[in-house]
Amino acid sequence: MKSGNALEARPDFAMRPRRCASVAAVLAFGLALAGCNDEAASQPASPPALVSAAQPVGATGSFDFFVLALSWSPSYCAAKGADANRFQCAADRDLGFIVHGLWPQFEKGYPEFCAAREPDRVPNDLADSVKDIIPSRGLVGHQWRKHGSCTGLSQRDYLRTTRRAYERIAIPAALRDGERSQRLDATAVEAAFVAANAGLTEDGIAVSCDDGRVDEVRICLTQELDFRPCPELDRRGCRAAGLLLPAAP
């Protein structure tokens, strides 16, 4: 972007989703075909999603790049109030940016809810292996069903890749914790990430905002987790001034 959560409501500034559904099971050796249905994107209350196009998306695991969505946890806690995840928003927590998800993308649009060989449910021990960066088992499970299922990776490898993507990003020092509230322009948040991450450019990152608060920072990565531009995401980013970056509860 060149100049303004449990989380999953993926805003539509990201791109437009193409929902994959199982179409048929072929007799004999059980070969399954998959197809995509046209579906308009909804805009749920929290951070979140991209609208369908009436064309097939290809096999699971066929996509162009990733978007790593980093949510500012105190904004989620402030927005949800008494309905917020109690573990994530407990008074003794001072979480800053956490992982909302790692989303496979097409150059235009993205796949979601693909048929995968692994079950929908993520085992607790596996979900807990990333609780330091995704502090909700429910969110881990949702991310796997909606996005991880479309990567062609196993649950374990998807979560490992999510951690690697998170560790690839240097969080700017001024934005590293939620101990105090700040007011910042969306462009200042973006510029801070660009300055802290060699190779990241303004057209490879976008800020999302909601109700006057910084909601998320979304960064585009290749399948090898290198930085890359993503013009469609960039165009839809928040460009508001004076956004609140609230302190942790």
C-alpha cells in the first residue's frame, strides 16, 4: 500500500475468494473431483475475506503466493469486549501482533475450504504448538479448514510454514508490544514494517483498519516466503490517518 478478531472475518480488501467444494466421488478407486461454486464474499465483523469468480481454481495446493495476516491483538479485544477470547484478552496478557492466518492467494482472488486428505479438526497438541503466535485453538482450526486445506500441505506442515512466515517478519520496535496505546497513520505503520524488513516494499504490504483502530498488517510472500508485491491487496488497503493502536487490556 502506498500511503489507511476470534478473528476470522477476512476483510474484502484482500481479494476475492473462490470457494472449493467436493463435487463427486468416482466409483472404482474412489477418485474425487473438486469444483468451485460462485459465492459472494461476506464482510464479517472482524478481520477476514476475498468474492468468487465462476471459474475452476485448480487442484488443492495450486496457488500463486501467501498473505501473512498479523492482527493487533488489543484491537480485537477492544472490538469484541466481553465476547473476546478470554485467554487472548486476559488482564495478564500483553500481546501485540499475533498471527491471524497464512492465506494462499491467486493473483486475483483466493481459494478457500478445499477438500483435503486430513480431517477438519486440528488435534489439541498440534494447535497448542503454535499457541504463542495463534492464541486460540478455535482460530487454528478455522485457519486450517478455510486456508490451510488449500495449500496442499499437511496440518503439521501448514502450521510449521505459518511459524516460519511469522519468524520471517521483523516487528518494528515501536510496535512490538501492547503496553501503551498510540495514534498512527496507516502509512506510518506500513513504513515502519518496510524499514524493519529488508526487501519488503510498499506494494507488498497493506494495513487494515476498523472503527478507527489498526486492525491488521498483511504482508505478501512467495511460496518460499520471500517478500513480493501484490497490487490488488495494496490497492484495497486502509489509508486512514490518526488510527488508534490500543494498549493491551
